[in-house]
Amino acid sequence: MRRRIWCALAGALLLTSLVIAALAADVVHLEIIPNLPASPTINANTVPANGDVNPYGVAFVPSGFPSGGPLHPGDVAVSNFNDMGNAQGTGSTIVGIDPAGNQSLFFQASTMLGLTTALGVLQRGFVLVGSLPSSGTCTQSGDQELGVGQGSLLILDHTGNVVQNLSNAALLDGPWDLTVQDQGEFAQVFVSNALSGTVTRLDLKIPKSGIGVIVQSMTQIASGYTHLCNTSALVVGPTGLAFDSVRNILYVASTGDNAVYVIPGAGTRSTDAGTGTLVYQDSFHLHGPLGLALAPNGDLISSQGDAVNPDPTQPSELVEFTPGGQFIAQVPIDSSGMEGGAFGLAIELTAKGIRFAAVDDISNTLEVWNLK
């Protein structure tokens, strides 16, 4: 059954990709970083009224997302990890940034959740976000990170209300980042877990009723990535994920290993592939890779958080490289020269071109570039 679903997803996604590619033929082949405009189209403040800071997750709101709530197609959703006092793992908000750069509040929890980079938006009107609550500090004890909660994966409806809260001690152990393969009625969500060094695939069915999602299965498909406490980032573990639907492979940015790996058969496999195969390990350009995105031309872009292998001469970098491990280009997300500014990022291909979005944790802003 899962293989039939996967084949249907892959076929539909390939057709969609071909249509969009035809409409955006002038930009689909472009390298992203070398072709970024000098100034972003949007430079928006991500701090909501409650003062939350440290923006982490970034996700475009897709076409077809229901009306009647704070988010609309073309908006960018941003999750916050810290509270107004900048205590790690205590942020409780998701904001939306519209194409004009205006901010609105989409979600605010009543407790300090520590909303992570694990942020995704489904076209049928649901927003998924991971939490990693903490006391603001992390203490290592053997293989355990103390002071940090297991967390969960929250599912919100299009108005920002929590409709489900998925938790699993083995398979959702500190949801740190995610990527979504969305095809309407079905979706696959790949989640990296910072507290166990693993990656889990969730196979979802999304009924038209809008009351929630049905979790058909959860499968651990990768493991063995370094995970531990970190004074700069609270924790480090596997972070950014990028799924290539045509090749059925998942790229994993492992911060603590300062490397990027690839998992074969990610959308269909029922077994754990371990860390997978090493794709890119570059001690000069990689400085604790965090967010990860797959560009339309096949390149990968990773944000460097500087918690691992820092280099003060290359702070807060966004790095582009090929799936074969060839470095293309890099650019700092923050102009101040400070480290630790780069985290979540996302790429959207539309009929009008490419939109590339990334957060700056230092200035608490979202920057969006349009490539046409």
C-alpha cells in the first residue's frame, strides 16, 4: 500500500515539477547564491508582541491553503525558539510574513515550548511545528541531554488552533527540523530528532474534512548522527532535511558531524539506513550545518550556525554546493560580522520564478529574495 501511495506521489510531483519548470524555464537552472540580488525583496521583523526572539523555522505557505485565517498562500511562516529574555527553548510563537513584508501572529502557545526549525505547511490547511522545551540550559550525562524536554510535533489548523499533538519517545525525540512532501490527500513528513540522532518518516493522510490528519505510520529511516548539548545552540544533532522526490532520496545535514549525508529510498524504505552515505564534508566552508534546502537546479543550500567548527572570518554563512559535493558559493546572512545568525531557510519555485527565504537570528529578521 505504501509503495502504491509513493508511486502516485512521485508521479504527480514529477508532473507538477515539469509544469512549474516550463513556466519558470529562465530561472529553474540557476544557482541560487551567485544570483541573489544585492538586496532582499523583503526584510521583515520576526519579533511578535510577546517579544519572542531567535527565529528558527521557515516555511512558504503553498497555493491552495484555505482562507479565513492569518496565513495566506505566498506568505512565509516563521517559528521562534526563544522568549523575550532570550532563554533557549522557551519561544511560543509562529508569525506570518506577507509578500509586502507585513507581520501577523499565527500561533501563540500558553506555555514555553521552544518552537524549532521543524516547521512545515500543508496545502489542505495544516501547519506542523516541532517543540524542544528547555530550562534554558542543557547538561550532558552520557548519551542523555538533561534540562531539555522530549518535545512533540504540534499540528495546527489554518486558524492557528492546535488540533493534534504527536509525541513518541522513540520516534519523535526532540523534533528539530522537518521537510514535507505534500500531495494533498497524502503527505510524507521527514523529521530529524536532536535528542536521539535519528530521522523519522511520517506517512500521513489528510481528509478533506479539515479536522486533523491521520498518521498511517511512523518509521525510523536513519540514525547514528552525533547529538549532544552545546553552549551556543543548546543542542546539536541532525538538523536540516531536503527530499529529492524524483530520486527518492533524503539529504540530512548533521550539525555535530559537520557534514551532509544522503539516505536512499527514503520515501519507501522500512528499515534504518544508519547515517547513509556522506555527500559533503568541507571543514573550510561548513561550520555546523543547520537548515537545508534543495534548489530547483539540484544544488543544496545549508545555513551554518557556527556552533561547530566556527571561523570568525566566515560568520553566519549560507553555503551552496552540488549533490556531488562541489562547493559553489557562500554568503553571510548577517552583515554585522557576528556568528550564529544563520538557521532556517526555504526555497519556493513558482510560475514567476524562485523565492528564497532565510532568517537572521542576530537581527531577528526574515529576508526573502526573488530570482526572476
